[in-house]
Amino acid sequence: MAASALDDDQELDTTGALARAFLAERERWPLWIPVGLGLGIALYFSLTIEPPPYAGAAAVVVSALTAVAARRRLGWLVAAMAMLAVSAGFTAAQLRGALVDAPILVKEMRAVGVSGRVVANEIRGAGQRLVIDHPRIEGLDPAATPERLRITLRGGREERIPPGRWLSLRATLSPPSGPAAPGAFDFARHAYFKRLGGYGFAYGRARLIDPPGEVGGGGWTIALGRFRQAVTQRIRAGLGGEAGAVAAALLTGERGAISKPTLAAIRDAGLAHLLAISGLHMGLFAGIVFFAMRAALALWEPVALRHAIKKWAAGAALAGMAFYLFLSGATIPTQRAFLMGALVIAAVMLDRTAISMRSVALAAVAVLLVQPESLLGPSFQMSFAAVVALVAVFEEVNERVSKSDAAYHWSNRLRRYFIGLSVMTVIANLATGPFALYSFNRFAVYGLAANLIAVPLTALWIMPWGMAALLLMPVGLEALALAPMGWGIDGLIAVAQGVAAWSGAVKLLPAMPMLGLAAAAGGGLWLCLWRGKWRWAGAPVFALALASPALNPSPDLLIDGAGKLFAVRMASGELALSSRRAARFAGGIWLRRNGQRESAPWPGPDGDRLRCDGAGCILRAGGKMVALVNDGRALADDCREAAIVFSTIPVRNACPSASLVIDRFDLWRNGAHALYFDDGGGVRVESVGAIRGSRPWSPGR
């Protein structure tokens, strides 16, 4: 009895200590509002059926009324406010889904006539990738016609078509594709929120036509698209080759012209973040405008003595950031960087603390409420993860480091700069690592070494000359600045190629499970958003999440939704693909998610495990015989002998020996399938359709 009482006292003491720690950080409570919004958004997208239209609004009302009723009881009030944030996130996602709802192609359409207006055009290799709105598709009812299509023009003979022009062409169109494997990226969902109801490729040349008189709208979007395209063309005309393509990516956000080898080298060296216009670029742009304007105003004595020129310069920097935001295409990292920069500038103008976690939270709230679907993309995840971690470290270090920087010699300042850059790179890579593993299954081993050279080169040379080129462009003198910018870009590419060529520069890792990603996000947020000692409880959770790929079982058997490709896990643990030509996109994703570069031999040395002939293959796994059928002549025998039948053709009769039959119709309805075998003879089946459910972007067949 005494021991029981002691345990109760210890439990009360622990509970009281947690409550005191929570109350001591009441000023940090608002930082969890975007976390609540994110949980609500994640809940909406995790459903396999579309909720009733009133579900989100009803939850918001109930949570708000509960908060009002519990306003005198702190614990209940905090819980109600947390539920209100979750409900608001769910409602924002549901409302966004309803606002972007538009028709989606239901089947492939071959060589059909298509006409429409170009709203975006990006160079892709030797071709162009067009986004077309107001499309008209031959043989398709207008009510079933998507609002937008994405069509690729092949070959380099076409002149680049500017936004706003109407065209006619023949193309093969397909519905947006679903995930290549259960749990993989869902392009159809991504396309749905961009109102892309179909994509494809054109035959021959496009023909420009006159616009229909009744179609209007999109004026500012078209004008902005034309302006971006004109700037991009001026940059590439003044600075050709790879340097011109990279310069366009840094200034206008158009990366399609960068060759695949150069892009791969930049990615493998851990420098891909330099091509995604984000905080570094926006901060440099704003900083150069700010200091240049302040220096110019300081030379005007009457103004400098009578007015707050620092705040005037801050206003000019804000205008410059807005210009850069639209010039670069307003991607998610750019939006986040602009919002963060705008809050920093507002703090400068109001004489408040410029960098704080609250500004990060406000930026996250704005992005999540306007574009809730961005939560699911690596762009949002990685950009905010890096910023949250860096700001948390800044808050900690800012209280400890002396602010008397003027006492340091320039050599000490330089040393501190590179030390700070190294620390920032390590922190940013650590914070974004789980999200990179989940989305890309790769880790740049020598990223720190590459960034120590590439980031100062970009910040101190490339971007200032790029800004000078933009300023000189109206008078036609941009070549004066593009030439030295090109020298810096050549150096950047050389660094990327050199580091990427080092042995073991890239480590491919198996896919991280969703539970591991959630643990990494939760542990990282707990570690960064709180300030007390209890924050360190998030560190072991984050560390365990990094190890989760090793604990994530990989499928023993995969088949794509079109029935064109099988993959079998060999005794070595590697996947072997049944074809290196069929369904290459899906096969590449399967290999990457398994941490592989190349397929193992098919059927390979495991002759007892996998045997193949012209009609199909026999796999022995988990003590079972699995038939992989692609020819009807083998179906009858396999149905009498195999415990599991995977058939790329329809199975119209019963299979007496098979406890599980998956045929062409199942693949058509539910997409790619994955099977997991255990030593006890059990089989677990996952399919894309079962995970996605029936949602607006994945209508059931």
C-alpha cells in the first residue's frame, strides 16, 4: 500500500512538473497554431472518402462554442483552441478542394484535335511544355472538358509560343496518373489542385489561331507570364549554354532548360536548394535593395537628416521582394520567403525584433490557409523545416553571443562567417533530411563541402550581378552584368560536377514510412518550438524517425496499374524488374524507393525462387507458389497449381488452387499492387486504390 501511494505521488509530481513547464511557455503557445492547421489538413487528405460539405464548418462551430464555454477553465480552453485550429485546417482543405474542382479526363484520347490558350510555357530539353486553358477537345463534351491541359511539344523547330496566344494541334491526352506504388507521390492529386485535368504530347507543329471573341479573363496572369518569358529569353540570349539556363533558374525560376547531367550534378552535390528560389535568394535581393537605397538616401543630406531613411529603404526592399516574387513564379518556397521577409521588414519599420519564430508561424498560417495542399509537397515541408530549425538556433545563440561585432578584425569576421555557414548547412540538412528521404530517397554525403564554396559564391558574386542585369535590362545593357554572372555560374557548375564525381557522393536509402515522417516532424517541432528543458524530449523521437527507413518493410512483389511491369525482391534484397523498357517511370520509382540505382537481373541467379518462360513466371515466396501470368495459355495450369495468381489479362473463370487472384480488372480499378510475404505463410496486399479511396482527384472506377 505504501509503495502504491508513493507511485501515485510520483505520478502527481510528474504531471505537475509537465503542467508547470507548459504554463511557463504560454508565450510560445501561438506557435502551435500552424501545427494544428497542418494536422487538420493532413486529416482531410488521409480520408478515403470525401467528407460531407458541412463537416469542417460544423467542427469549427463546435470547437469555437466549446472554447467560449470553457473560457474560465484554462485546460479545457487550450484543448478547445487546439481543436479549433485542427478544424480550421480541415475546413480550409475542404473548401480549397471544392473551389478548384474541375473535370478530369477519364480515359486516354489518341491523336485528337485540341485548341486553347497558352497560359504558361517552359522550355524542356529540345521541346516546350505548355499549359493550356479554355481547351476544346475533339469529340469531348464541353461539360466534361478539363479547365487546363499540360501538353509537351517535341523537337526544337517550334518558336517559343508566348502566353496569351491561341493554338490548335493534335495530341494524345491521358488522365493525370496516380501513384506508381502504394504510398508513392500522387501526381493526380497534385494536378487536381492546379486544375490540370489531362496531360499529353503533341504530334507535329502547333498552329496559331485567332482567339474566340467570348473568352476573357486572366489578363494579369498572361501579362506576367509574357514578362517572365521575355526576361528569361533576354537572359539566355545574353548568356548562352548551361550558364544561361542556370541564370534563368536563379532569376525567373525557369529550370527546364538546364541539361539533365548538370541538374544531376547539382542535385548530387547537395546544391539543389540553390535552384529553388527561397530564403537565400529573397534575402539577398531584399538586402541589396535595402543597403543600396539607404546608401543613396544617405548621400542626400536634407533627407538623411530629417527623415527615417532606414524605413524608406525597408519599403523599397519590400517592393523589390514583391517584384522578385512574381518574376520567379511565386512557388511555395518563394511565397514563404516573401512572407518571412515582409514580416522582417515590417519589424524593421516598427522598430521590433526582426527575426522570430512568430514570423515563421504567421507565414506558415498564411500559406496553409490559402494553399492547404502545399502541406503534402516536399517544397513546403523542406523550406519550413529548414527555417524553423535555423530560427530556433538563432534564438538560442542570439542570447549567448556578444553583439560587439565591431571589435572583430575582418579575418575573424570571415572565419565566423564560414563557421556560421557550416553550422547553418548542417542544421538545415539535418532538419530537411527526413523530408528528403521520404520524397527523394537520397542523401548528398558531401553537401557540406559543396555548400561552403557554392553558397558564398552565389551570395557574394552571382546574385548581385544577376540583380544588376535586371536593372540594366530596360536600357539593353544587361550583357555587362550577365558576363561576370556567367563566370560565377561556371564556377558553381564546376564545384557541383567535381563534388558529385567524388566516390560515394550520393547515398540512396529505402523509403521512409509515413509514420516515420510524422515522428520526425513532431519531434523536430517539439525540439524547436519550445524553449524549456523539456524540449529535448523531441530529440530521441527525431533520431528514431531517421532510423525508420531501416525498419520499413519493402514489398516482395509489385505490379504496375497497367499490367506491364512486375518487380520481385530477390534473396539479396534488391528488386528485379521484368522489363527495362515497359513502364520505365514506374520502375524507376520502385527502384528509388528501394534504395537502388539499377535493377537486379531478371530472373537472375535465384532459379529456385523465380523461374520464367514466354507465358509468365513462377515465384516461390513465403512458402507459397505465386504465378505471374501474361499469356492466357498459361492461365489454366497456373490456376490449378498456384496459391496466388497475378495476371495481366482478365481471369474470367475460377482458380481452384488460388486463395488470392489479382487480374487486369483489379489493376484497372485499383492501380499498382504490392504484396508482402512473411515466413509464416501470411500475405499482406496493398493497392493504390485502397490507400487513395474515392476522392475528387481519384474517382473510383
